[in-house]
Amino acid sequence: MDAAAPSDTPGRRDDSGDAAWAQASRDALAATDAALAGRFDAGADAIRLAAERAAAIDAVVAEAWARCIPHAAGLALFAVGGYGRGELFPQSDIDLLVLADGEPDAAAGAALARLFALLWDCGLPASHSVRSAEQCTEAAAGDLTIMTALLDARPIAAGKRACAALARAIAPDRAWPARDFFVAKAEEQERRHARFGDTSDNLEPNLKDGPGGLRDLQTLGWMARRAFGTHEMEPLVALGHVGADEAAALDRERRALGRLRYGLHLVAGRAEERLRFDHQKTLAARLGFADDARNLGVEQMMQGFYRSAAVVRRIGDRLQQRFEEHFDGAAVPEPLDECFELRRGYLAARDHGWPHGDVGEVFALFAAWARLGELRGLHTHTARALAEALDELPSYTAATDVQRTAFLGLLRGPSPVRGLERMARLGVLGRWIPAFAQVSGRMQFDLFHVYTVDQHTLAVLRNLASFATGESDERFSRAHGVYEDLRKPELLLLAGLFHDIAKGRGGDHSVLGAVDARAFCEAHRLGEADTALVEWLVLRHLLMSVTAQKQDIADPAVIHRFAGEVADRERLDYLYLLTCADIAGTSPKLWNAWKDRLLTDLRNATRLALRRGLEHPVAAAERIAETRDAAALLLAGQGIDAATARSLLDRFPAHSFLRARAEQIAWQASALHEAEDAEPARAVVKARLVAAGSPAMEVFVHGADRDGLFAAIVVTLDRLGLAIQQARALDGPGGRVFDSFQVLPDDIRADCDPNAVARKLAAVLAGPLDRVRPAQRTQPRHLRHFRIVPEVEFTATGDGAATILSLVSTDRPGLLADVAHVLRSQGLRVHDARIATFGARAEDVFRVTGDDKQPLGEAACARLRDALLARIDGEAGR
């Protein structure tokens, strides 16, 4: 094999001076990297800088080769992979291929070992392979990744014969014919996208491998190289496979993504490809993004990324379809009607002038798509025609009544949410509703919202669509049944579409969004009643969530106030469904069986209040009697006679019947009945799953009140990996407590056995409670970037019998256990606790008294505040 190296001279193979040369090369490369970083900060194009860095490393690698490898060794050197493409970002890998005539002999092996050691000393730990041409063929044929890397091979020290040999080794007749390569790369891309949930719109996206990232652009290049012999876009424009505007857009987004990646490598100091929270703010500042009155600089940077990724995906889909037609030939049209046809499973407009700037024709396309069900997508020519026409399409404010009616027809027709998703991805929805375009790609720098605003909105709409299927979904116990009774489901879709549309404008997004929603409904000539309903849903879309999670919905006064705001059962049902869909669409981890039951209980209680009439609020005594009678009936159904049931229920504090459901009371009473023969001093501990197939669990503890009992329970549950969602501690007759806890496993994949939980908790409570201490834990990485200044506030309960402690702080594992430990150390009693977590933000509320069962005085509140802040701040620093 010929190698582009100088002829042998005795002195050139002498390794004396290698150390000095390596150090000089390392210093030169460091200076080059520093100069490139300076130019990057001054705004130089990152793709050009990556190319210059590759050229600088080429020089070092070539000189090292010349120092180490004899010309007669029959070896040639190629850069492969990203290095082969001539793009080296600051921390990118350096991949090399040594092409050999055959198996290298001992002398050649020693020379290569010296070469790679020398490169390491230069600060270039290159990965490498040594293969013959035949071995390259075998490896490429058996591994698509190797084939792809060799496709980018670029000679560093190789003559024409070596280059020709490598080209022959991976020729289509030897490894991966062009069509097979195309199909395999397309399937590979689908699998890669699936690993990221098929969306780039998550909090820490991957610039390189995520959907719409640089790897998608590279995949287009590899496909083009195999099919047409070029990975550049310009020749494809000349061949008619790529439009000039598409080539320009891809080049623009490649440079935008390249700038993000170059900067990320600089701030991370390593080969980091994910935009992690650790680096987002630093990178945004380095790129010149500054906070303004509406958006943080980091949010502006991330929105730019999401929009770039969307463009890459949109154009990439079109180009891949054209490549497919290149291999398989143009499809035979299958006419559907006078306007549309199918081409190999893709929907196409029959008129080459479509859509003539008429958004009504665009809506007709999506209506046809909805009628046909799932297709492969839009035909590439129609998709491009749509992209070119976007700027000509009017928004709803400038549209005709006929066009607005056509849009409403989509909402009322088959698969409306699928249609909205398609319109959003293809840019149509943002043209029709400009406010939607403003939130497209807009992220919120917190842990509560794991999607951009537009993707969250679409997730909410998908949840609403799932309610309409009538198919059972264990996540939602009542939503499907409630949806069936809606008068006009499209009004719920409109509320979902507009509920977050005003985020990022400053001010209350609910208020601003309600204004937008009313304007939209009025323009589309909806009746006043329908318009008012959509407007109210957008304005109050957080009402039910806040009430359920932050207030005591067992309190009749809370239900009465909530019912007064909702006013009628139709609003309640629409709001219930929107709230379920909104919470579940905010984060895959946020919705759980406990929230499902909480919202369902609030809806049921509110329906009862509305049915009775708001002028007849439920009195506490009436509620207690109703719940007690219902619990007695349930106990009778378990075979417990009336006298025994009455005796069991007499042991419960009156507030139990006010705060718990009859079914809960019956379960707890049954546990007491089972423990009649147990040791009196031993606590009764029972646990059960909230619903079949759900990890949510309810834990009940009954026993003699003891100092530190609540704290011991909380700490033990925390040590068992159970996160408390709600805690309720009630004092019963004879100094015995009735404590109940709603819990979820920290790891929802964990197999939590309620009986095992009950046994372990009972064993702890049987021993000395002062030995039960909170576990020491390290704060998770992602929480370190979202520290919330702790807030501690005190208010009196309405009856003046206790003190309400409100705590806001950064959430972390073990937080509640630490708070409970502080409350115990202060000699306080906890009677109720509501635990709410919103991403990184914990908002916990406790009803407490002193050990004398009296509300706290000013001095006690001050001591408690100091102790809590010291504990929270101390643990946050770990």
C-alpha cells in the first residue's frame, strides 16, 4: 500500500526528540484552540472554526506519521468519522484508520505503537483501527456504523492507490448497495429518535443525536453520498433533489446547531452533547443571550435550538422521501377526489398550483388526511408547496368566514387533535394563530415543565383525545365517562389550545390567554355562551389543580367556595377534564393515581354541592353523619354486625368522618377490628394500593400517641423510598392517633408490597422512636441549578385552634423527613400535612400545635422558622 510519507532516512525513525516534539505540538494545539475560542466568542462561524481545527490536527497527525512510519511499511492513514468529514469541535473524538496491505509485521506494529503513543503525548488520544482493504469490506458489510464511518474517510497520509483501494473496498457492489444503505439509515434514525421519545423538546436535549440535531443533517449527507456521490447540498440542487431554499435553510440551521455544539464543548470542557442544566445558563451567557423583561437569556437560546431542530426535521422528512423516489421511482397516483391523490401512501395535491395562497385549500388537505386515517405523511412535493406558501397564508384575523368555518370543521371532524398536531409540525397552526407561533419552541427554565409550551399544549390535546376514544385507561378513573357527556367537545379542545398560549409575554398568562381565546371564538362566530365557556376555562384553568393540591378538599367550606367559582356542572366537567389533561401533559412523572383520585373526589364533592344548591352549604354535622352511615353500611357488607361496627366507629375522632371518604373509614375500621386480639400497646399499621396496577399507596397508623411518632413515621416511609403526597394526623379518644398517609414510590418501577411496607413500619414503631433519624442524601444533580430561596410563613386556622405552617423551598429527597424531624425537635404536634411538588419547587402546608395542643405564639414561630431554615439551607449545601 502506498503511503504519502517521505522516503526513509535513518534519522527520521529515531524516537529521540519525540518528547520535545510532542510537547511543542501540544503547546501549539493549545494555542490554536485558545485562538479559535477567542474567535468563536467574537462571533466567528463555528463550522469554519471546526474545519480549521481539523486542519490544525491534520498537520500534527501527518507529521507524527512521518516521524514514526517508514515509507516501505505498506501502510496508509485516513481520518474517518467526524474527523473524516473535516469537522472537529473542541472536544470531538479523533478516529483514524490505518489501511495495510496485509497483517502488519512486528516492525510495522512497533512503529504504529510509537505513533499512537506520540499522538497521546500530543494530547490527541485517537481511537484507531488497522485493517486491510478486504477486512474493511468485511467489517463494513457487517456493521452499518463502520460502513458510515468509512464513507467519511479522508486521506491524511495516503496516496492514490490507497485511496482507490479503500473506495473499492466499500463500493456498493461489495458492501451496502445504495438502496439498502438508505433504508438501513432511515430505520436507524427512527430508532434513535425513539430513544429520545421522538421529540427534541425536552429539558436537556441532545444537540448531536436528538431529533432534529446534527446527526439528522449528517444522515442526509450520508444518504446523498451513497446515492449521488456527494454529501453537499449544492450538487443536489442542480439535480433537482433539493430546492435552493431548502439547501439554504439546512445550511443555516447546521451553522446554528454547530455554534451551540462548539460553545457547549467550550463551557463543558469535555465532549458533552446534551444541553444539560449544568451548562445552559453559562452557554447562553457566552453566546450573548441576556435576560429581558419577558424571557431569560437561557430560554431565548433554547427556543432557538428547538426551532432549528423543527426545521431540520421538517425538511429532512421531505428529502428522505425524494431519496426514496430516486431509488423506487415516482409513484403511480391513486386519485381520491378531484383535489387529492395518494402516491405510495403519501397524500398529495393533484393541482400543481396548490394551495394558491388559500388557507381553505390547506384545511381541505388536512380534512382529507383526517378522513383517510394514518398515512405515511404528505407527499414531498405537496409538503414543499405548503412550506413555500406559508408566508402567503392569512391568520384567522385576516381570513374569510368560509375559511374560519373550515377550521372549525376540522375541530368537529374525525381525529381533530391529530390534525392539529400535523398542522403544528408543518407550520400551519402558527400561521393561523400567530400567538401559537410565539410559544413554538419556547421552554421554561424549570423542572416542572419538561416540554416546550407548544409541545406541552399538544400533549394536553392528545390527552383530551384519549378521553374521547372510550377505551379504558387506568391512569384516568373517570375522565372517559365524563367526556362522553360533553355538549361540544370542540370547546374543550379550544380551551386546551389556548390555555398556555400567552406564556412568555409578561403578566398573567391565564388572563392574557383568556383575551386571546375570546377574540378567536368571536372571530369564528361562536355563540356567546360557548365563547364565555372557553374564555372562563382558559382564565381559570389552574383553579381546580390549585384547590385540590393546596387546600383541604375534605373541608365543606373549601368545597363551597370552589363550587361558587365554578357555578355550574357543565363548567365543572370541562374544567375537570382540562385539569386532568393539563397535569398529565406537563410531565410524564407528574400524573399519578393519587392526583387522579384527588381531582375525582373534588369533582364529586362539588357536583353534590351544586346539586344541593349553593344557598344550602353542607354543614359539618350533616357531612359527618352521612359519612358515618355510609361506612357502617360498608362494614355490614364485610360481615361485621351493627353493634361491632358502631363500637369501631365510636373510636374514630369526629373529624375523620369530615375529612375522609366512607370507603377509607371502613377500611381503617376493618383494620382495627382485625387487631382486636393484638397487643394493646402495639400500633396498628395497614397499607394498601390506591388502585389496581397503580404504585400509589395509602398507609394507616393507629396507636397510642407518643412523642416523635409523626416524625418517626415520615422518616421511615422516606427510608423505604416512599414519597409522601398527603399526611393527616388526627387525635382520637383515649390519647390514640389516627394517622393516614398517601404515598408514592420514588422509583415508580419499584415493586412495592403494601404488606411489606406495613410490617417494616410497624417494626420501627415498636421500638424507641428517638433512634429514628433522617437519612443523609446527596442532592440530585438537576436540582442544584434550581435553588429556590426558602419561605416560611405562619397563619392562624379559621377556628383559631391551630397554626398553619407554609413552607416553600427547593424539593429534594428526604425534605419532608427533615421537616418532620425539626417539628419534633421543637416539641410540636402535626395534625395535617399537604405535600405539593411542582418540578423543583416544594410547597408544603402543615397544621400544627404545641405539645399543649394550642396554637403557636410569636416566639415559638420565630424559633421554628430559624430551625427550619437552618436545616433546609444546611442540607441544600450537601
